[in-house]
Amino acid sequence: MEKTKTVGKSGACGAMLEEDPDQTYENVLAEIQSFELPIEATLRSVYDDQPNAHKKFMEKLDACIRNHDKEIEKMCNFHHQGFVDAITELLKVRTDAEKLKVQVTDTNRKFQDAGKEVIVQTEDIIRCRIQQRNITTVVEKLQLCLPVLEMYSKLKEQMSAKRYYSALKTMEQLENVYFPRVSQYRFCQLMIENLPKLREDIKEISMSDLKDFLESIRKHSDKIGETAMKQAQQQKTFSVALQKQNRVQFGKNMHFNGRIPEERNEVELKRAFEEEDENEEEVLTVQDLVDFSPVYRCLHIYSVLGDEETFENYYRKQRKKQARLVLQPQSNMHETVDGYRRYFTQIVGFFVVEDHILHVTQGLVTRAYTDELWNMALSKIIAVLRAHSSYCTDPDLVLELKNLIVLFADTLQGYGFPVNRLFDLLFEIRDQYNETLLKKWAGVFRDIFEEDNYSPIPIVNEEEYKVVISKFPFQDPDLEKQSFPKKFPMSQSVPHIYIQVKEFIYASLKFSESLHRSSTEIDDMLRKSTNLLLTRTLSSCLLNLIRKPHIGLTELVQIIINTTHLEQACRYLEDFITNITNISQETVHTTRLYGLSTFKDARHAAEGEIYTKLNQKIDEFVQLADYDWTMSEPDGRASGYLMDLINFLRSIFQVFTHLPGKVAQTACMSACQHLSTSLMQMLLDSELKQISMGAVQQFNLDVIQCELFASSEPVPGFQGDTLQLAFIDLRQLLDLFMVWDWSTYLADYGQPASKYLRVNPNTALTLLEKMKDTSKKNNIFAQFRKNDRDKQKLIETVVKQLRSLVNGMSQHT
């Protein structure tokens, strides 16, 4: 703005100079005298506008100066008298002023002397005031710092007392509330710098406590699991006792008729209540056995530090490692039940801890995490049990393993873990259990058969009779009417086997208990396992027994009788199973027992063995035959070996009276046929080169005894001379040689009505050639007798005809 004004003025002066230079200079001088600065523009207008302006302006300026000097001289002349008067007055006052100066100086000195103490006291007062102000300031600052120091001291105490979560909360208060108030102090900065280190220390200490906790629960998992399984067992026992109070239940400890008396239910219930009362004060929880505070503290600490995810990942990782260790079984676990129990308790303890952590913490473990961990563990458990249980050969150990698995499953099911796969595994183990039972009962049956005397059970009084009846369901009105002493038709092994079959059903039922299966399924399992016992184990034992060399004919007969009674008792076994399961036999899907086929097969095998052994015995007697095949005349009586054989057969067939009629008849017919065949083979033996007529007559006497034996009906039930037909081949062959009726034989050969229809030409030729050789040797000197010569010629003629007949038959064939 000033520059604008200056420019304006300059322009104005320029304009004035152009009109009137003198007036213009006057105006410039006026402006200069007005003391308005700057005057550069005014002076510049004077010098720049016109030539010689400087000179003119200087002239004007000198004139103006002279005017002002004149005015100043006038003013000084006008005021000079006043100045002189003033000087005169001052000279008069000078003396007074000096006196006043002395007085003031003296007074000042006096004041100075008098004020020295005041100054000292004033300085003291000032110093005290400053100290007081400083003290007040210090107090104010200390009051501001003391809460910080107290909180920090509290933090140190909390750290020393291992109250780390509270220490972290204190750190938050220090950082958010207290430190901002005293942040300008160096000690505050030191504290602030120390807090991160304290936090790291807390994290390390908490993690160390967590590691100690994990190691502790790893060591005490078996104790935790044992306690949890014990509580589950007590709860189960109590529940079962209550169920037995409400109704009569068929269970594992049934009496012989398959029922548990109500009195026994009351006793068991009372015992269950007593055990419940005894253990009520001793019930321990997982919190009583394990101190979980390290986990809680560590979780809270990491949550406050904002590092909760790191803690969760570490905890889960470590627990998974521990799970793998827990799931790793010992190599000899299958040898004792304690090995399985220790394995199960450790696993239960592990998952009980995880379940507790799941419910008392939020987010440390989740249901999805525990389910994943359980599924992994369950697969491993099933694989381990499947592998180790396969080595178990003791059914008691397998049963204890089953009970442990059921208790293990029930315990973990109570904590919410799915256990259906474990019960599926139990069905696999059930098959193995049945196999071990079958092996065990195979030994039991073998011992029973070894100890049996294979004789009917003798009874001398009513008490012994009732004992046998209580063991085996035998019903025979005829036997009941007989007076003592009397005999049961079966031997001691029959009631023993029947009892052992029922014991097997009990043992099989024990495994079926607590499997959460319906009565129909249990009934089906019992019947199938019993069928396996009958059709495989008992049948195999019977067949092995029958084939043993030391089992004679009497024992075989008794075995057949025994199997008959065991077969009849199968329906009582079915009733026994029905009483256990309450499943009627009329149910559509009810499995039937296969005892009928089992004992029928054993009986057939015994019958076949009887036929074989009887034939072997006949062969033994036949081997004792000692014929003099060159005798000229017979002894007039049957051979001794044959009479002994016939007596033996009579005694054996007497024993066969207890057998079914068809079996005895078949055995008798088989024996007679085998004897006939053996006698025929004796005649036709290739090693026998010569047979005399006397020997043929002696042989005929023996065959007559055989026919008499057959006609005496050693076994009742044969019609007519059916049994005698076993010797018809021998009879016709011997008749042909005895009557020497070769013309009839040759003439009627091949005719249905032939008298010698059963005589084979080849057989007749063989025997005739042996007689011809004998005739030649015995009649060396008889060739001169006409009858002997004729007989020899006849034999040769018959031999030729028989050879021709045999050759014709061969060509025809």
C-alpha cells in the first residue's frame, strides 16, 4: 500500500512540475518537512522529471533552510530570558540539593545497615518458600508415582507367588493406566522396557508347568482310567441289581434249570447296595486325582498375551504324541489279563482327561478334535486287540478280555465317545472265544472218554438213581419199575457229556452278556455255538474214540448205545437254551440243534467200526486154523479154532441185544459173510497145492458148524434161513465134491434151477486140480487098481471139461 501511495505521490509531483515548477518545489519541500518516509520517490521525481531540476531544487532548499534558521533565532531570542532565570534558580537550589544529597546518602546508609538483617531473613524466607514449593512439588510427584511403584511391587510379588495370570492383569493396568501418568521419568521407562521380558518369563514358566502337567498325567493315566472304570463298573452293578429286583432275569450264574431264584436276586441286590454305600465316600473324580490348574493358568496366560492359538496347537500336538504312546501296547500284553487291563486303563485315563478339558475350557480342545482323536485311537485299539487276541488260547483269558472291553466301552460311552465298533469287534472275538471253548471242551470230552469204563451204570439204591436222573434226563418206565440193584443202559460218560454241554452253554452265555444284544440274538448265538460243539468237537472226539485201536467190540456197542441216548437228550438241551433266553422254539428264525445228525454219524461210524473189528477178530481166529490138508480121514468133529470162533460170536451177539435190531442183524450177517469168504479163500489159497478128500470132509464138518450157528438165530429178527445163505457158496461147492456129482453140475450149469448155481467153474477147477495132485501122489501104487484108475481118469476128464467151460466163459466175456 505504501508503495502504491508513493507511486501516486510521485506521479502527482511530476504532474505539478509540468504545470508550475516553483509551486512544485514548494510542495516537495513540504512533503520533506512532513517527515513522511521514505522520500526516495519524492526526490526521484525532482531529479527525473525536468533537466536542471536539481539545481533549482537546491536553490529552493537553501532558501527554505535560511527561513528556518531565522525562525529559530527569533524563537531563541524570545526564550533566552527564561533560560537565564532558570539557570539562576538552579544555582540557588544547588546548595539545598547538596544538603539533601548528604541527608539522603546518610539515610540510605542507615537504611542499608538496618535492612541487612531483614535481607538475611528475607533470603531465608525466600529459600524456605522455594524449599516448601519444591517439597510440595515432590509430594505431588511422589503421590503420582507411588501407585505406579506399588503396582510394580505388586507385580513382583505376584511373580514370586507364581500368580502369573494376576501378574499379566497388573501389567495391563500399569501400561494402560499408571505408566502414562509418569512416562516422563526414567524409572518408568526402565519398567516399561522390563515388562516384555516379564511376559516372556511368564510364558516360559507357564509352558514349563504345562510340560510338567503333561508328564504327570501321562504317568497317572492308568490310575485315572482305573478309577473311571471302577466307577462305571459300580454303576453297572447297581443298575443290574435294580433290574433283577423288578423281574426274574436269566443270567450268567443260573442254576441247573436255567433260572435264578428270587432269593438270590435279593441277596445280590443287598450286596450291591452295601457296596454302593461302602464306596460312596470313596468316589473320586478326575479333579481329585489330577491338578488341572497348570492348564487353566497357561490357557489364561496365553489368552491374555493374545497367543492362545500357539498354546492350543502345542497342547494338541503334545497330547497326540502321548496318545500314540498310550496306544502302543506291550509285546507280551496277550499273556495276562493285567496287560490288557493296564492298556485299557491308560487309554481311558487319557480320554477322561481330554473330556474334562473339553468341558471346563473353552476352545482348548473341541468336540471335533476329540472325535478325530478318538477315531484315530479306536482304529489303533481295534487293530491291537485283533492282533493280540488272536494269540489267546485260554477261554478264561478271552472272557476276561471281553469283560474288560465291555467295561472299557461302557466307561468311554459314559463320557460321550461312540463305541459301536468295539462291540462289532467283540463279535469277532466271540468267534475266537467259541474256538477256544471248543478246543477246551475237546480236551474235556477226551478226558471223559478216557475215564469211561463203557459199561452200563449200576444203581443199588434210590439215591444213586436220583443222582443220575438229576444229571441226565433219562426216562424209562420199565427201568423205573425194576427193583434195585439195576442198571442204566448208558455208561458214565453220557451224563458227564450232557453236563459238559450245558457247561459249554453257560460259558458261551457268559460271553454274550453285556453285549447289548436282544434275547433273540443271544438265543441264536447259543444255538450256533452249541451246534458247533456237537457237530464238530463232540463228533470229532467220538470218531477219534471209535477209531482207537484199544476200543473193542464191547466198547463200540456201548458207544452206540451212548450216542442213542445223547441224541434223545438234544431236545432237553433245546429246552434248556429256551429257558435261558425265553425264546420259544416255535419262533421262525430259531436255529435247531444238529445233535440228531451228529450222533447218527457217530453211530454209523461205530457200526462200521464194529463190522471191521468183528471181521478182524474172525480173521484172528481163522489164522489159528491148522488143517492137515493131506489127511486121509476126517477127525469126526469140527476144528477147535472154529468152535472157539463160534463161541466168541455167540457171546458178542449176546452183547448186541442192546443195539438197535438192524445194527445187530447187519453185524451178524456181515460176520457170517466174512467167515464164509475167509473159509473160501482158505480153500483157494494159492500157496495150498494139495487137498485130500479127508481134508475136504474135515472142512465140511467146520462149515456144518457154521451153518448150525447161523440156523440157531444168534441175533433175533432174521426171516427163515436168511443168515444161512451167507454160507451157500461153500455149501454147494462142498456138496459137489462130497457127492462127486460132476455130471449134474456140468449138465445144469447156467440154468436158474441148477442145484449148484452158486459154484463158480473157476473155483471148482482150482479145488479139483489141488485134489488131482494129491491123488497122484497118494496113489503111486494104486494105479494098478481099476477103481483108482477110473477115478483118476474121471478127475482128468472133469478138469478138461471145466477148463473148456472156463475158457468159454473168458472168450464170452
